[in-house]
Amino acid sequence: MLSKHHKYKRGEVILAGGSSLRFGKNKALIMLDGKPLIRHVIDNSIETVEQIIVTIGRKEDPRPFLEVLPQNVKVAKDLRGYKNPLNGILSGIMFLNAEYCLVLPCDTPYIKREVLEILFREADGYDSAIPIWPNGYIEPLIAVYRVAPTVEALRLIGVDKNSKADRLISLLERVRYVDIDRFISVDPCLTSFLNINSPLDLTFAENMPRR
């Protein structure tokens, strides 16, 4: 990872826990354009942070991940056995030596570095910076969080399998919602927010026009 002279130390947690029923295995390792989805995410975000933690399921074997990840990217198993994004965030964020943490899913292969830089800038002075769409839908798993209050909130929640991201957000004092239009100048088609949730999504991504 390239060390940057940021105002604050930046870390990153990539959520890669659990198998996908639609793919029959962990979709983080599904191949797109010759490399796993998670490697696309890392390659597109690694220059924005000083440290990356990939979180996987408690019972998952870390070796297939370690084989495709850069050596300085760490893998952490979920602290609890159930599958939940908040559990993944907590399991990774505790290992970070950073003040702000970027959270990303493992299935956003076209995330753009410039989008992430905007999120980090918008998070300065806040407990989180979260993209929001015109219809009010938010992207809490493509967002930046301040580590200390986020860890405190997650511990207070007592994350279980039914916990939702809005429970975390409700406990953060200063949340910055970033209009999705803010990203269009650096990502005109907003492909940063494209998730690969099914084989059909993968086919769509494979046939997208390349820039």
C-alpha cells in the first residue's frame, strides 16, 4: 500500500464473509476479467488507505483468500458465527490502527478511487460519510466511518444476526449523508455502486464497455 500524507490515518475493512447461494461459493473469489472480485476492490482502493483488513466467515478457510491478496492485506475471521455485515465491520475495524475506516463489500469491482477520496474528505469532522440516493436509499456498506465511535456503537448494539446498519447509524452523533450526484463528476455512470449479486450481474459486468 502506498503511504499517503493524510490528515488522519486511514484504514479499510472489506466484507467478504459467507457463501453466496447464487454462486455456490464465496462470491469474493468469483473471477471477473481474470481476477477475483475482491482483488478488483483491493486494486481500486489500496492507494487510498494505509491498512486493509478482509473479514471472512468464522468457519471459512482463509487460505484461498491469502493466495489472491497482496501480502500486506490481512484476513480476519468474524468474531461471531452468524453472517451479518455489522459483525464483519466490528471484526475488522478492531484491528485497524487508523482514525477513519473505509467499509466496502467484496462485490463492487468497479469502485473508483476518486469516489473513495470524496468520501474520506466528506467524513472529516463527522462520525461517518454515507452516500444517499435521491429516493433516500443509503449505501452504509460503501462508506467511511470514524473508528472510535463506530467500535463503541457496535459494542453497544451487541450485534446479532438480525442487526441492521441503521442501528449503527442511529448511534453515531454526526452523520454526513453525501448526495450521489456528488460522485458523478468522477464516476459518470456510478459504476462504483454496482454490486455483483448473481451470475446475471456478472455477465452484465463482463460485457460493460471498458474505458
